[in-house]
Amino acid sequence: MGAGAEIGTGQIGTGQIGTGQIGTGQIGTGTRVFDAAPVRGTWRRLDSPADVLELMDTSALGVVACVRDAGATFLAPIFDDLTAVVCLSGTPLSHIGIVSREYQVPCVMGATLTETPQDGAEVEVDCSGPTAVVRHR
Amino acid sequence: MTGLPPVAGYDKAEINQLIRYHSEISWALTQQRTALESALIPITAYILIACIECYRRYPDLMRDIARAMSPEEIGAAGRELGNEIDTVRLWSIANFPLVGRSVLASAGMLDWEDDAKRLGHVFEFWSRAAGAYRGHDGTLQCADADGRSTPFAAHVDEIVATCVPIDNGERARIARLNALLTSYEFLLWFDTRAGYQDSGPYELDGGRKLLLRQFVKLGPSDFGWSHATATDLPFQSVLAAFVLEGVEFRITDFGTAVTRPEDYLPHVHAFALFDSSAGDLAPVDRANQDALALAAKDAQRRQYRLIAGMTRDEKLHAGAYVYFSFLRPFARIAGVDDRLDWTVPRDSLDLYPFLSGIEGTPEGPESTGDTYYPAIP
């Protein structure tokens, strides 16, 4: 953890959110890279290459990775195992967005969170509407 | 001060017009991309180091390259397969010096008379090569052509004849191959997209469109780190061909396809992969495609460990080399690659202590398409 101060700027409810997306447990929104059905996984904040290497050496299956930066390389060796990516910066044309499109891993760019889940929490990433939504499950 | 003479036809007004042209296009590109950082690699710091080097050294390097072969001949070579004369490199050889120049301008370190001469050489080389790359159709970049870049048009019939219709199972396999190669190239190239380049749309019958994606320098190369990680890659360059139905797309001057819908893979009707290492089209069968995907996956894991173990300076030097050497394929085509000095950092050492410490994307004054690159006063 450690990014709590960067997030939670209260954008939810400002009218940017698509119809029918505001539901129970919503904790964040952002820009979807591509249209995708909701997926559920285990929240994991990844801050350093050591975090990624740990998952590379165990398993990243089922993980919803939350990252700060929009570079493509940070998640490289585990990308194809991830369930979804929540990136706290960037746009769909940022490098991480491009790679997520190719892997067809749902990805939320420029995400704004009102609440930071604990590592291991079950979350849902919904990229089916005009605005991507992150929810507690 | 460079010893270069002024370039005929490139007076201050002409240069300022070209600065404005690049400023508008590149501002729009960076607005779309926004953040550019990685917890693995100090991207912004190495980019700025490289761009200072490009501003200070590209004019002389371009003059030396042009003495060996005309920029038109080099640009035209990009219409053949398997080399690295492509959209993003052509954008970069003009824009990297401009980025470095912006840093120097903000620090009050520019001599404007010298600046005009430098940019004259850069713009002359770039415009001659870019015009030839685009087939002398009156455009210089994708932005001039509504996002169209079709350098391999002469090969389309041969490519399409080899493409095989795919079903959903095959689509998933192809998607994974494509994703692994894309991701592998980003890492091998220190978070740049120059390892693979899209072109198109090539219009086919029935409203179908062809998207071509060339992956270059997959194996061991002038990237020193590749010799520790990429030795098992079976091809040096491959060309992926996607026949799309129900997809519109354009190509940015970063060489990336922007598609509608965004996820174009469900709309891939037919596919082929070619080994383009030798400059021709050698079809790669399914078994060898799978072997390539496996090799890329393994190499990527080795590459990640290697980079994670590097010092900050080692990462900066490697990344700066990747950027600075975007001009190197032009020298390679001209046959003078090995006679020129590609050492980096070399001419940015006065600023290195400052630049090397930059974290994240610096907050600068708000810019617009008019002011992204400053004009010569």
C-alpha cells in the first residue's frame, strides 16, 4: 500500500459515470481500455518489481493488479495471468493500456478510487459500460 | 556551436513553420498518451538524457549518413520488409531533438543562431526520408493522411493469399501470440513501442481491412542486454497480418493502430505470420508460431529479472541508448553504422546529475499545440 494519499479525489457522482453503473460497493471509476464483461478477482497493489517477481515465481492467476504508473513493462511477465488491471494514471493509449488490449485483460485507466481495498479483497472490475467501475464484492 | 553550415532553403521562417507543424502533432499525441512512467524503469529521466544527446549530435550524424546515401533512398528502404525504417523512427528523428531543445531552452542554454542551423539539418534529413517512406504522396506523417500508413502496399496480395481463416479457438491462440510478442518487445526496448510497428489500413475487397504489425530485433542485437536474454528467439523479425471485418482503424505517428471497436481481436477473420528477417515473406507455420510465443515468454522472464537487478544508472544508460539509437537503422541502411559513435551518454554529461534524478513526469508550464515546442525568437 502507500498510495492512499494519491487517490480518492471524489470524482464519483460528478456525472461522468455511465448509466446503470453506480451500484452497491462501488469504490472507483476510470476509463476502460476496451469493452469487457465484468470480471472478479483478488485485489493486489503492486508497487515494486519485487512484488511482480513474487507473483511471477508463484502465480498471478485471479489477481486484479492495481498499479500507479502507465508504463507497459512493470507487469510484463505476469500480464497474461492477470484477471484485470487498475491503473491510477494514464489513458487507453498509454503503454499499459495498449498491452492490456492485446492480452484482452480488462483494464481501467486513470482510475480514481474513493476507497483502497486491502490486498486479498475480492473486487469486481466492470468495463461493460461507458465508464469502467471497480466494486467491492 | 556546431560547425555545420546553414541548410539552403531552411531560413528562420521555414524552420519555425516546421517547429509549429511538429508541435501541433506531437502535442496531440502526448495528450492522448499522457503518463509515461514505470516502477521498473526511470523512463522520463532516460528519455530526457537521450533527447539532449539527439539535439546535440543528430545534426552531425545525419550529415554523415546523408553523405553515404541520400535520405530519399534510406526512407524508401522502409517500404521493404525487415528493417527498422518505420513510422515511429521517422517521427522520432525529428521530434527527439525538439524535446531535448525544449529542455535546453527552458534552462536558457540555447544559442538561437546555432539552433537554427541544427534544426535545418534535422528537418532536411527527416523531410526527405519521410517523404520517400510515404511514397512521395505529398504527406510526411500519418497525421497528414488521416492516420493512414501503407508502406507495404506492394506486398499485400502475397500476404493476403497466405492468410488463413480462423475460428474462435485459433483466435485465442493468435491473440496470446500477439500479446506475448507485444509485451516482450516493450520490455526488450525499455518501455518503448519501437519494437513493433503497425501499418495500414490496407483496403481489401468486401470492406475488409488489413492490419500489418512488424516485430523487429527480437533476438540478440546491438542491445547489450539481449545477448543474455534473447538468444533463444527463433526469428529476428516477423510480420503479423490480421484481416479484419467490421473494424475501422487509423495509425498514429507512434506507429500504433487505434481501432474501433477498441478490441479488434474478435473481428480478425484471417491471419498469417511471416519471418521477415531476410527482407522477404517466409510463412511461419503454427508449430513455429507456438515455439516463438514460448521463447518470447521465457526471454521476457529473464529480461525482467535482469532489469530488476540493474542499478539506476545502468537502466538510464540502456534506455537512453534505445532512444538515441533510433537513428542507427538509417546509418545501417547507408552502410556507415559501424563508423559512427553511438555511445551514450556522451554529450549530456553536463546535465546528467540533474536529469538522472528526475522521477515521474515533470510538471511544466501548460502547453498547447502552438507552444509545445518553442519557436525561434
